[in-house]
Amino acid sequence: MLGQSRRSRTEADLGAGLDIPQHLPPEPPDPLKHAVASVGGQAALARQLGVSRQAVQHWKTAPVRHVLRIEELTGVSRHDLRPDVYPREC
């Protein structure tokens, strides 16, 4: 009982006087996640690229060697998948 009271007071004290937003803004869309979803998942994309599902699972960004094929398969722009390699022209 004593431990619960302390924890509750501590949690209340931490938020006291702070204006904490109830809802965080949505994260920007992830082009790679969108590409994966558009072909039916990691395994489907992996099969079409000739790599393992585990390889796709570990990607933080699309590997440059696969970007053009992913664009062809999914319709997700190379400019969105890898803006560092394929910047949009001004």
C-alpha cells in the first residue's frame, strides 16, 4: 500500500504544472514501409527482389541497388525511397 501511494504521488508530481499534449502529431509516412505494404509484406517484396525476408526486415532505408526495382514494383518514387541518392530536381 505504501509503495503504491508513493508511486502515485510521484507520477502526479511529475506531471504537475506541465502542459503535456494529449495527442502527438502523426509520424511522417515511411516510404519503405509503404512500399512493403503495397506488395503484400516483407516476404513478398523479398521474393520479387531475390533477397531474404530477413534482409528486408533489417532495412532502415532501401538499398540503392534495389531502389529502381522497388519503384517499379510498388510505384513508390525513388525520390521518396532515397532522397539522398535521388534528390528531386528544383
